Amino acid sequence: MSEPLLEVKNLRVEFAAARDPLSAEVFAAIDDVSFEIGAGETLGLVGESGSGKSTLARAILRLIPAARGQVLWRGRNLLTMGAQELRSERRNLQLVFQDPLASLDPRMRIGEILGEPLEIFEPSLSATDRQIRIERMLGKVGLAAEFARRFPHEFSGGQCQRIAIARAMMPGPRILICDEAVSSLDVSIQGQIVNLLGDLQRELGMGMLFISHNLGVVRHISRRVLVLFGGSAVELAPRERLFAAAAHPYTRALLAATPGAHPQPLAAPAELLAAEAAPAEQTSGGCVFFDRCIHRAGECRISAPRLEQIAELHFVACHRWRQLPAAAPADEAAAGAALTEFLDDADSAILAPMNRRPQP
Amino acid sequence: MSTDLAAPALAIDELSVEYLRGGTATTPVREVSLTVAAGECLGVVGESGSGKSQIFLAAMDLLAANAHASGSVRFFGRELLAAPRSVLDAVRGSKLAMVFQDPLSALTPHLKIGVQMAELLVCHRATSWREADAAALAMLRKVGIADPWRRLGQYPHELSGGMRQRVLIGMSLLCEPDLLIADEPTTALDVTVQAQVLELLRAMRRDSCLGIVLISHDFGLVAGLADRIVVLYAGRVVESAPAAQLFACPRHPYTAALMQCSPALTGFAQERMPTLAGQPPNPADRFDGCAFAPRCSNATPRCRVERPLLETVGAAAQLACHNPMST
């Protein structure tokens, strides 16, 4: 990969743990997370609610403070930058939120919403030039130029999300962070927005952090995928690798629990995860996934596994990945050569339920 | 007005729901007919605005004050639409139960879980509080909640989303209903929790002869549970078929397109996602022809002027389309 655009190094975000405001006890919502995003690359970020996906996005943009670590944007640390410098750099890093209607000011016309970033970042631009840029951007996201005079409530959810993307694109960002940007949209509209993001990325070469709990969408858009659990990165792998040969027990549970578009009996949850979700603070010192892992052993309680490289570009944080049964590929045809080395592990009994074929 | 056990659990006939607002009418449900046999699981699939929730809110008489429902909704032969309160009280919550999408807003925030659960039995079955508490405890255990005794004494905000949804499902099953209407029961939950809730519904079906209506926008979700699936578009049924048949061979172009749009975890990962052009229709829109025609790849001029009627095809399927997908 060429020089990364954005590098996140050992990022840690803390929140007060106790209800008691005087207590100094903290809880790490993001713990020692590192990754990088290259120009034109999309990194998918998946994890359950509460895993820290949005916290990570906010900490990168310094919308919330980080306790430790670095966010290097073209080699300069955003976290230690002065306020003025940060403000001018923010044009390069933009965010699209989940709720398209709530992220647009209801009292501003679309033209004003799209024009505002230009007023801030390019104050010298004349009114007519601004108007031209707004209309051109509306065209890019597939909306008519006359929409600039309308208000957000006049649009559907899918159209509002196009507007929100257009707003984020106005200052010409090099990194776009999409926080569940398609999650609230209808299935038939999701694809339109995902394709739009892909087209804009190809045209403008920006890097993208695509946060979603929908693995199917992530699979379409991402080149690499980072799996977050309890604020820690548990697996990072190229897309093909993750979907064919996931190594972490949590990633496997996530893949097995996701219904496909076709009837396929899913594995019973008990076979994927241990019974109850335990509060994160109980696992101090050990693996973040210990309480819910069906493959846990003694060492997992004592020491937290670090991300280790197990194949090219494939990292996993698990003490026991070598002992796990061979990964069950979601589809034999798609698994390809990436999987052969894993299939040497014969024992696939535990994952057998995931392999069940569709019923006749 | 008596209960007929030979009749289908739920028989909806020519149901329309109309909202009047400021002199204009919107019609989210248009002449929908469908049946749910006793013990059957019916999947109801549609996008937002397709009327999928409205049909069953009308059946439960839970529509807003400015809504008007016409047609017929029979529960084991007993008419529910415009039925007197006494009839509804005897059926709703005990024989015919509903689980909603958002588990937090469906629970009363200031009452302990145990009280909310036991209250159902005290009201519907006139049992004593002591017996009701015991039944609530047993039900929490049945829906897989660890440490149920402690949970009974807690408030809804002290439970996780998945636990709340399991409590709601448990509550809905306390009076041993004949039919459970689950409206997007897992949309607010993580996929791993969703799998647990689905497994719970599957187990409940296996153990008792519970009929389920599973309402969802997600074919994949419905696939794991439903015997038969009804697809809605713009307030009308466009296709209905046994689940296996529908997935193997969708006939309506909308069904086929919607299935394609659901991103899969298997097969070739294309750079571009398959899409369906255009916007889902607004319930206020009026159509002369087929409501799906503007977005349909099979549409002909006839589709724009003449609305296709829902007709029976083959043994167990229904289809409303002039130019269906080839088999």
C-alpha cells in the first residue's frame, strides 16, 4: 500500500466508569486501537452496539478527547494540534451520520446547508461560484439543481442521506467517515447510497472509514475490515480473507449470526457465544471477549491477547486461534485459495451447525 | 360472535386503512386480504411505508384516532374490526399478543419487570399475585434470562436491549396466546442478539402450537422462521407464496429485486451493490396502474394504466403482476 493518509496509533478513549462523580475510576471505551487508511481505500469497521465504533470515529475527528495515542493525518498529529490548525484541517476529514434527517438543519435550505462549508473554508469564493459548486455537487449525488431551494423535510430518507453526503463532500475531504450511513435506509435504497459512495471515492480518491453493523454492506464496500469488540480491535483482515477465513471467535459468531438473503437455518446462539453478556469491567486483565467466548481457556482470563499477524495483512487478537476448528467458509466457491492452509485443521465438528445447507 | 377453532387464526379480508389529515386522505393499506392458519408462521415483508405495521395495528385496534379501517379482521372466526371493547379485551394481550420493535418504549419505565409481567395474568386470568409472580419467574427462565429472580425486581432501564426484548416476548407469551404478532422484533438489536431472539421464537413455536406473524423489512430474517411469506408494496399484497418457493422462484419483479438488494455474505462480492432505482412510494400517492411500475424493469404501457389484481397461481401462491418473472 502507498503512504497511508490517516494513521491511528494506540488510540485510547476513556469515560468515567462509576456513577459517583467523585470517583476517578475510568472505563476504556477504546483501548489501544491502531490502523491506517490509504488514499482510495475503504476500511470497514464492524462490531456490536457499545463496542466503540462511533466513539472511535468521534475521537479521530477530536469531537471527543482521547486519553492516549496519536491520529496522524499526513504525518501530523490531529490530537495535539492547535485549535486554529485543527479547524482548517477538518475540511479534509468529514463525517456522515446515521440519521439523515437529524443531521440536516430543518430551517436551512439545501443550498444553504451545502454552501456553509464553503463559506467557512473558502470565504473568498464569490456567490455565483459557490452556487455553481453547490449545483455541481447536487448533480454528483444524483439530485436535481432546483432542490437547492427546498428544505430537508421535503425529502425522503434516501434523498436526505444524499444531501448529507453532499454536505460532507463540499469542502473536498480526503477522508470520509461514514457512521452507519446506510443503516436507517430501506434495503432498496441502501445499495444506491453505497454505490454513490463508491463512485465518489473512485472519482476523488478519498480514503473512507465505513462503520456499520451490517456485514453484508461492509463486504461490498470495504477493502479491509476491522472488527471491534469491547473497545479493542480483535481482528483486522482483507475482505476476502475475513469472510472466508475469519480467525477470531467473535468474528465467526458475527458472521454465523447474520442472516443471508436466502433461507438458511442459522446456528443456535449457544453454539456461537457464551450465555450472558457480562459488563465490560469484569474482564480486567484478560481477553475482552472472555465472558462470551466458547473457546476460552485459562490463559485468556489472565492476559489480554495482542494483535498478531497470522497471514498477509491478517491480524487477530486471540490466544487460541491456532486451536480453533477450521474456519467455516460462508461459501466454498468464494473461499478460494486463501483458505486451503486453514482446512488442514481437520476438526470442524463445533462449526458444523454453521455449515448447514438450505433446506429443500 | 363465537370462537371457531376450525377457522384460520387470523383472516383479514379486504382491509383498508385510511388517514384523514387536513382534508387529504392517505391510504397506507389498500384492500389487503391474508390469512394465518393456526400454528403457522407468516412472514410479512415490505419496505417502510408499505403498510406492513398498519395492517396489524388495525387488527389490534391500535390505530391513531384519525385513522379509519374498513374490511374485516377475524380471529378464529370472531370479528375484531369495530368490535366492542369487551370483545377486544377478551382477545388482545391474552389470545392475540403483539411484540413491538422498540423494547424500551414498550415497557413501562417506572414499574419493575416482575410487576409488569404478573399484572398481565392478574388482569387477564384473575390469578393471585403470588401465582402470577411464580409464572413470571418461570417465563423469564424459559426465555433464557440468567438470574431471573433478580431481574424481576429490576426496572426496564437496568436491562440490556436483548434482555428487554426477551422480557417482552416472555410477557406476550404469559397468557399462552394462539397468535403472536412480532413487528420488527429484532431491528433494534445486534445480530448475535437477533439470533438469540429468533431461536427463542423458534423454540416457542416448537413447544406450543403458537402461530406467529413476523413483520420485517429483511428477507433473510424472515427466511429462518416463516412457513409462508407475503410481500407488500404500497399498501397492497403483490405476492404471497410458501417460503421455500418464494426464495427459489420469486415471481413478482419487486420481490426478485428486493431479494437481490439484500447484501449477501456469500458468493462473489461485487464492487457495486445491486440496486432498485427510484424511491419507495409515498402512502399519499395514487396510482392508476401498478404502483411498482415506475421502478419495474418488466413494466409495459399496460402496467401504467391497469392495476394487476392479486390472482392465485399454482397450488398455494398469489401474484399481482402483468409481466411476472419467468419460472
